[in-house]
Amino acid sequence: MHEMADRIKRRGLVIILSDLLDDASKIISGLKHFRYNKHEVIVFHILDPRERDFAFPREAVFKDMETGDEITTSPYQIRGAFGKAVRAFSDEIASACRQANIDYHPIDTGMPFDKALYAFLAKRERLY
């Protein structure tokens, strides 16, 4: 994100649509860089309900899409800890966004994106 923040010279609106699955401090630092450069920033944090709830019915192989690492596990064994970690991560990002005056909006992939976007725009219109 820092590279992108450095490339955008004119102040503007930056919209980020991402699962944000990276180191939280790197994400927060990158978002703050955009704000430091006087951009308005809107973050749509996209999460699949299965990622959030880890509601898989049986043992499965999970593959890291970036590293290719694989792990086989029974979801019920790690569901609680995984859910807690996802909530803590999302809360950390949301809190940092509030502190930096960045609009943060979690988006559930179970909801069609156009409806989620409409809900965001309607809420934003009420604020202004």
C-alpha cells in the first residue's frame, strides 16, 4: 500500500476492497499513509461467512493461497480459536480505521455486492 500511496500525487478518494489478510500492522500503516497524504479512504473488508465462522462440516484440507502451505484439520477442533482470532483481527483493523478517520465497512460475501454497496451509499448519504 505504501508504494501506491506514494504514487498518487493528487489528493483524492481511495477505495480499498480486500480481505485484508496480511499482517495487521502493515495494513494499518499503509492505510494511515493514504490519510497522511490527505486522501479520503474507504475500506471494504470482504469476508466469507465460512472464514468468519469456520463453519465447515468435516475434516478438510485448507490451503494458503499465497504460500501454498496446506493443513488438514477437523474444523470443530479449531473453530473457537479461529473465530476469536478473526474477530480480534477485524476489531483491530476497525479500531485503527476509526482512529485514523477512515471509513471501515465489513462486507459479507453472502450478500450481493451491489446490495452491500447500496447500503453503504445510503448510510453515507444520511451522514452528509
